[in-house]
Amino acid sequence: MDYFVLGVLLILSACFSGLNLGMMSLGPHDLKRKAEMGDKRAEKIYPIRKRGNLLLVTLLLGNVAVNAAIAIFMGSIASGVLAGLVSTLLITIFGEIVPQAIFSRFALSIGAKVVWLVKIFIVVLYPIAAPMAFIIDKVLGKELPTIYSKHELRKIIAEHSNSTASDIEEDEANIARGAFTFGDKTVKEVMVPRSKVITLSDKDVLNKKTIRMLGEHSFPRVPVLGNKGLFVHGIIYTYDLLNLSNLHKKAIDICHKKVIFVNEDEKLDFVLNKFLHKKHHMFIVVNEFQEYSGIITIEDILEEILGQEIIDEFDIDGPIYQVSKK
């Protein structure tokens, strides 16, 4: 009979200890998110876990009470020193180490299966646990969600992409990492500098030679420069070259004057939003003196997000402006 009682007490100690570590390791915000995504285990645990302080106090009270009962019980069937030594070993091994090792690995699965037991513990210990939990709630407030920095999220994504248990593909991980990092970069880091851009002067005439030159480069947009190449008057589009009436006209006379400028030090996330809002494909980049210093296209930003160059069917030798980014 003595061994039966001791066994029951050790089982209770293991339950309280394991549940305390396992349940409290499951964040309420994580459980809520999993439950909203259809995880049945999280749906079972969340109602009791969201009252974290009540759950904590209940499990700690139960654990301390059962461990004290084990020590007292051992004292009644063995001598003082032997009782203390045996109770310490039993509680440490079977009441703490083993259950916590198990619950720490399978907290969600085990917690969902024994949530009914936790509810019984809460009801039994409620008269004592509730007032203590109420005080803790008032003093410390509600549990705060875990907020990760962008660097931490990138590390988490990298860990998931390298794990066989994750459903995140390597390409998805690369895009996600690019999405977290591109906003930290500036226009100057990814733009095409003016030395690499095919342009026309405001004095250039659209003759056959000029049109042939533009056709060889296959650039859909060509800036028209003035003021010694420091100012952009407008942009000539490919379809402008198809209009025979534009032949022998000056570039400045047929270029589109609506030009959108961005500064070199602007962040890429801001510029991407500007692309989407303005519905333009290419912006002219200016330096601190408002002088023309290069161009940036929406592809330049998308390439930073995707982590690779975008190549279309006209890029025979590689992506447009690729050489300028090396």
C-alpha cells in the first residue's frame, strides 16, 4: 500500500512538473494563431493557456504540495536521512527530469490529450490559485507576444528551409529573406549609374543611325539629357520609334516630359511603393545636388527581393544593365 501511495504521488508530481514546463512553453499568442489556422490541439489548450498566471499558480501549487507530501510520506516509512535522500532522488528523477524532458518535446500533443486533467487541477485549487493569479495579473499585466526582429526572422526562415520537417521550400526562403532585407538598402546600392545607361542628348536627332543604335541595345526607355548630361528632360519609349512621323525630329521634341525623380539615399521599400502608386516602370535617380546620376527600374528592386536577376527573351547576353551591378 505504501508503494502504491508513493507511486500515485510521484505520478502527480510528474504531471504537475511536466505540465508546468510544457504548458507554459506554449505561448498564448502562438496557440491562438495555430487555433485560427485549424490546429485542433491548439484549440483545446488555448482556453486554459490564455489565463497564464492562473495556470502557472495552479501547477506550481500542485507541484509543491505533492513534493512536500512525498517528503512527509517518506519520512513516515524510513529514517530521516534516508527518507530525505530517497525522496530527493525520486522527485528529481521521476518528478522533474523525466516528465520535463518528455513534455518539452511533445508539449502540444501531450497537452491536448491531458487538458481535461489540467481543468480538474484548476477547479480543485481555484480557491487558492485564483486570488494569487489575480494579484499577479494586476501587478505584471498580461503576457506580451514574442516580437522578432527582421534579423531573427531571417534566421528562423533559414532554419526552417534547412529542416526536412519544414514545408518551406528553398526558393520561398530566398524570397522571404529578400523581402526582409531589401527595405534596408538604398537606391544608390542597386541603381544603374549614368555611365552605364544608354541616353540621348536634347540635341540628338532621330535619324536611321540613332534608331539603329537604340534598336541594337533593346532598351524600352531612353532618357533624354540636357545641361551637359546633368538634367533629364524626358524619356523616349520604344513605341515612339515606330512612328515614322518622328523621324528626323529632335529627341527633346518627342520625348515624354513626365519624369519621376528619386534621390540616391531613399530606401527601396519606399521606392517600390512609389512605383506601385505612380504606375511607372523607371525612375530617374538624382544626387544631393539634384543632378542626374542614374536610373532605377522596378526590376532592380524585384531582383533584390528574389535574390536573382530577371531575364527576359530579349536579354541575349544576360539581364539589362547586369554589368553595371558588378
